[in-house]
Amino acid sequence: MKPLANADLLKSPTLIKISALLLLTVASFYLGKHWSNDSYHQLLFFSSSSSATSGTSIPKISISPNSNKTFNLSAIIPSNHTTTQPPNPIPIPSESNPPPPPPIQSFGIVDENGAMSDDFEVGEVENVEDWGNQTETVESESDGESKPNRFRIKKFGMCPESMREYIPCLDNADAIKKLESTERGEKFERHCLEKGNGLNCLVPPPRGYRQPIPWPRSRDEVWFSNVPHTRLVEDKGGQNWISRDTKDKNKFKFPGGGTQFIHGADQYLDQISKMVSDITFGKHIRVAMDVGCGVASFGAYLLSRDVLTMSVAPKDVHENQIQFALERGVPAMAAAFATRRLLYPSQAFDLIHCSRCRINWTRDDGILLLEINRMLRAGGYFAWAAQPVYKHEAALEEQWTEMLNLTTSLCWKLVQKEGYIAIWQKPLNNTCYLSREAGTKQPLCDESDDPDNVWYTSLKPCISRIPENGYGGNVPSWPDRLHTPPDRLQTITFDSYIARKELFKAESKFWNEIIGSYIRSMKWKKMKLRNVMDMKAGFGGFAAALNDHKLDCWVLNVVPISGPNTLPVIYDRGLLGVMHDWCEPFDTYPRTYDFLHASGLFSVERKRCEMSTILLEMDRILRPGGRAYIRDSIDVMDEIQEITKAMGWQTSLRDTSEGPHASYRILTCEKRLLKA
């Protein structure tokens, strides 16, 4: 091939194309840099129009009319303006999608290795200063021309300091003064104010109140400032009930002893279980009662053996013993053996214990022991530790003889007597009762008597019958009994369109799923749940779910008198419960529960009393920093929110797992520490 000459190379089409491309690139770079200096000098608009002749779309380019103008935007931007990113959409809180819990703040002592020391304490609950003791009201609009304007509470004031441990139905001094007699303990029973005249202020905490020491440490020590009373230390310190910490005067210590077991409850419990082989704690024995419990060390040490104990004592000279028990995190209630039935069902307890409980069981032909017999499960045990058991003084020997005669007439069998403890067993059926001689004292109650009717019911001088079908006496061992539908399920009076066992199982499944979602989404296992109350317990499904999910707490299942009496079922499951009317105050000290659960309560009880009556009582018994979950119909939520706001609670309304169109909502509440 012949090579190209220089002149021919310059005329080559390829070289011309390359040169044109380079020139265009340089021009584009120059123009782009020029236009990007300060702002765009002109904007190009692309549009299209249709040709009238061809109907085709012809693209056009036009220049913005503001192309030769400049604008100073800084003049219209505020000087304190900061550029922010648009917020992310906030999901609607619900049962399955709640807002994240606030970060947990920990305050304590860290050693040189970075580990928390044994003296670690949780930070104090939030204080709200200057809440005031004046109740504030505002005028609300009238519902119509015929009705005058009403006043609603904007803020409830604090009660006087003298009411910081006020139990309304046990501290009604005016009613107690009017009693015709007090020799049988009538002054320790409930004497409530008339409905409508209840609490209308917030019970204050003692000065220096602190967030309670968490379980299990609270079994052995509590803050002095939370229960600032030293009388029990002075009266019972030598019996190892309670002592003031010699190193830290801010704490009470509980050595674990009692009047009759000064060497400790564990050794005492071992002795009882060795005396009767059938007393297997945590299996055959699941639910117990401790009568005249002191500071509840008997029940406190049974918890580690998988036994729930209802510790009961009156509000008497041993002041604040029930308050100490609850501050420790142990189940307890103020209750007295006097003239009325206690608020527990028949055949409730597998074991009832009395150690120097200061009760004369043989008075009035044994009417108080007949009440023990009513509450004791068929085949259950009564353990009595007292001086007549082991001392040989004439007066005490006479008391022992009277006790033997009484228990024999009740067909109880003395199964063991060792040292200072005597243990009897109740029969499994009525055979012994029916074989007694005619006219024997302590007759069988009439068949018409309902042994589970306990609300303001007088004691009966008769032996409660054991059901012929064996209901109540043949419960499985723990833990099988928790989810086994009990026989007494069939005795509950209520309308049911499906089998009761199916209702029982459905309730358990429902609460198990709900609690599971709370644990996953709301981190319930990090909450300080110890003393829990279910205010409308049904069959006890909520408490059973907490047990299944291994939350380290106990639940008092309250059965309102406005609904069916499910208490026998609750006890047959191995749980604790009590009968109550929520239009009246509850028999416990202020600040004794960490968590209150109310499902479907207010939509029922508002027909009987003001919702503020119930909510003020909830505030009284809830600890500062404690929480309440109210699950109820939409039509009661506005009023509940208004009242809780007036009580200083922090609340959040959220959907249930059924979604925003469901007829129910959940109000989560937290009680703050208020000061006048």
C-alpha cells in the first residue's frame, strides 16, 4: 500500500471528526464552569405542542422569564434557622407495636475491674416538686338547658401527712367508736365510709421515700424511710423478726426468724416436712395461709420452695407488720379472725399455719377454727406451734385438752406432735361427720349454705360440708394444676355458650400471647415487677401467663363481687386471690403494689360507682414509679385519662393487637412521686 502524504493526512475524515469532538468537549467544560459559579442564570423549560396539520407532538425549548434576575434568599430566612431533615413517620403505638421503653438509668458503685459492687442501688423515682395539697376544679359545659354546669377535678391535692399510711375501711375511727362491742375483734374488721364519701385526695409518701430494694434482696432488707416504724424492732427484735441495721441505719434487716422459730424459717420448714411425709412443699402443698404472720418470714422462705402463702394479720398493736411484709415483696393482707368470714373461698389452702398467732381457737365453741376448717382443702393440714403444745403448766395443759376435743369433733386427725408443733389433717369427705352422735356440737351446715359466699358474711357456727363429688379436694400436684381445668369450674354461675373448659383454656391462651408480646416489645423482664394485682382476674389467666413466662413476681387475683365468683378455680390452679368490691377501698397499706392490671373493669363498675373512686384507690395502693395497665372500651378512656392526669400520672393510650378499629384500647400509666 502507498503511504499517505502530510497534506493527505490533514484532509482525512477521521482526523476531522476527532478534532470536532475535542473542540466540543472544551466548549462544554467552559460553559458548565461559567454557569455554576453562583447561581443558575436561566432555566430552560421543555414542552411540546401538537401540530395543527399533522397532529404530531413538536418539542420546544423556552427560556425562563426570570433568567436575567437574581434573588437574595438570605433576607427571608430567620437568623436562628437550622436545616433539619424531615422526620421519620411515627408508628401508631399498639399492643404489638408499642413505643420503645425509656432508656434504663443505672446508678451505683463500680469497682476497679468495672464490675458493679454489692452496694448497687437503683436510681430514685422521679420527683415532682410543689404539687400542692389543694384540689383544683374547673367548670365544664352543661349537657343541656335543663342541666346546670358541672365541675370536674383538674388536679387532686395531697392528703394531710397524717394519712400517709391510711387504710380507709380499717381506719374509720368514727365507725369504730359506734360499735356496740369490740371484745371479739370487731374493731379490726372493715368499716367503710358510705359510698360517695370516700378518698378525694392523694395519699402522700413518707419523707425520704425511696424506690424499694428489688427482690430477692428485699426479702432480707428494706429502706427505713419507706416504713419508718421501730416498734416491732423494740418488741420483737430478740425473736429475730426484724432489726435495725447496725452498719446502715437507713435499713431494716430481717434475719428470717419468728417467735416460735428464732433460729430461722428454713430450719422450721424442714422440721414440718420431716414430721409429715405428705407435706411436700412445691408439689402437694402449693397454696398456704400464715395466720398472725408477723413480718411474713414463714411465707417469705416458702417462696423459694415454690409455695405461695397468704400472710394475714390484723392492723393491731404489732403495727405495720403487713406493710413490712409487702415492702419485702411477700404476699400479705390485713385481715382479722373476728366475726365475719375471711374473703377467701372454701377449700382454698393446702396448709394453714399458726405460730403463736394470739388467737383463742376454742372460744365460742370453736367458731374461729370452724372458719379455718371452711378455708382448708379436704385432706389439707393445720400446723399449730404454741405453748399449749409443749408446756406442762396447768392452764396450758387445759388449753391443749380443749383443742384436742375441738379438733376431734371436727373429725381432724392429729397426725404428728413433735416439740412445739402439732399437725392435724382434715378429712377427705363427710363420712366422719355423718357418723357422729346426734346433738354433737359443731353440726354440719345446711345444704343451702354457700361456703364461698364471703362478702360481709358472718361466721357460721357449723362445719362446712365437703362436696359429695369430691370437688376441691382432688386437685393435681403443682405445677400440673396450673393448666388443668379444675372440677369446681362447673360450679361457677355464669352464662356460657361454649364448654367451660374451653373458656378456661381460651383465657389462658389469650393472656399467654399478650404477655409474650409485652415481654418482646416492652421488655417486661427488665421491669421491676414483684407485687402484682389483677383487679378483675377471671380464671387467673393473667397470673398463670406471668408464671409461664417466668417473671419473678406474685399476683393477687381480685374477683369483683359484680361478676361471677371464680375464686375457687383460682385457688385450685395454685394461685392466690381475694373477693372485693371496687366501689370500696381495698384492705392494704398505701404504696404496696408495683403493678396494677385492670382489664374490662371500668366499663362494668362505672354503673355502680364513680370511676374516680376506683382510680384514687389505685393511686393509694400503687408505689411511686409503679405502673398500671388499663385495658377497656373506648367510651371510658377519655374520662379515665382525665382523672389520671389530675392524679399526676404519666399515661399513654395505644391500640390493642386487634388494631385501631377495635372497640378496646390500652392505657399504660406510671405513677410519679409527688410532694406537697
